[in-house]
Amino acid sequence: MIERYAALRRAIDHEARKCGRDPAGITLVGIGKGQPEATIAAAIGAGLEDLGESYLQEARRKFPLLPPVRKHFVGHLQTNKAKAVAALFDVVQSVDREKAAAPLSKAALEAGKTLPVLLQLNISPVDRFGCPPAQAERLAEVLRGQPGLRLEGVMAIGPLTSERDEILRAFELAAKTLARVGGSTLSIGMSGDWREALQVGSTMLRIGEALFGPRSAKEVAR
């Protein structure tokens, strides 16, 4: 895992330099969904500082078994789980509607923190979740009005396609939306499209299998 992490980080740094960017400005978030704790712990030991999880129950089981790391919630945010998510995670990347803002803010304040959040955009025709880009400024205004939240930028999931131009267009839409709503974090790019994401200015890559390897059937089923 040490070499796997180092190789991925070298590839990201190389691609960033090709784009004329400083590699130090690119955060790698390892996506641990379906991955065993030992594999994740090895990546943290190799230098991984940020870990993303999609499911609250899975995160609750894993986090006590792992070394310290900055914890990102990247799954769909259900309002009835806002209190638990705010208490357990350091960053919430998936705030996609006004209804989720107030419960998350209240939960963050009860946990004694101001919670960094990202506004999740929908830039893919098949994605069920995410705020339409045309409505992002309104949602950003609502999030900035919540005392327990600190809006730091936007997150989006690229379209499921092998057409690189389509991926680039979607990511460009996310970047343009960030420019409108404000913030410093552009969380786009996953295992199959992180190079396109860096081309349009991604500052945060969310990578699972390209870092940890394929998820085992046993872990996926848990």
C-alpha cells in the first residue's frame, strides 16, 4: 500500500504540473466505502490524511479502528441522520438542498463545532442527488446563513461515460458554478476521471479503487 499510495500521489502531482498547477494545492481524499480497515489503515500510514465515507453505519464501525485522519462525509445526507453525521465527521461534502441546512447546522452547534461543508451539484443526467447549478447561488446563500456551517465550495460527481469531452464539459460547469457561488474548494474527480478534473481546476480528488484496489465482495456486502 505504501507504493500504491506513493504512485498515485506521484501521478496526481505530475498531472497537476502539466496543467501548470502546484501539486500542494490538490487534496487526495481516499474513499473507503467497502474497503477493509487494514487496507485503509495502511494507506493512512503511507501518508493519506483525508478519508471519505458514504454510509454512517460503516463509518461508525471503521473510524475507531483507524489512525487519526480528517473524515469527510460524501454520501447522501438524510436529515434524520444530521446529528450523527455532524458529530462523527469533520467535513460534509454533500449538502444538496435547503431542507438539510438547518438540521445540520443545529447538530454542528450542539457538537460544539463550525462544520465545513460543500454544496453538492448535479452535473450528471443520471445522478439522483445534487443541486441544479442554476439554483446553486440560492442554496449557497442559505448555507452561509447557518451559524453552524462554513461553506467552503462545491462538490460534484462526473457523468458515467467514457466520453472524455462530456466529462470535461460537466466538470467545467462545476468550476463555473463555484466561481459564481464562491469558495476555495472544488471537489471533483474520482478514480476514472481525476485527470479531467485537474484540467478544470479541481482542488480535491475523491479516489477509492485507484488507491485501495477493488472492493472485495465480502466488504461490499457488509
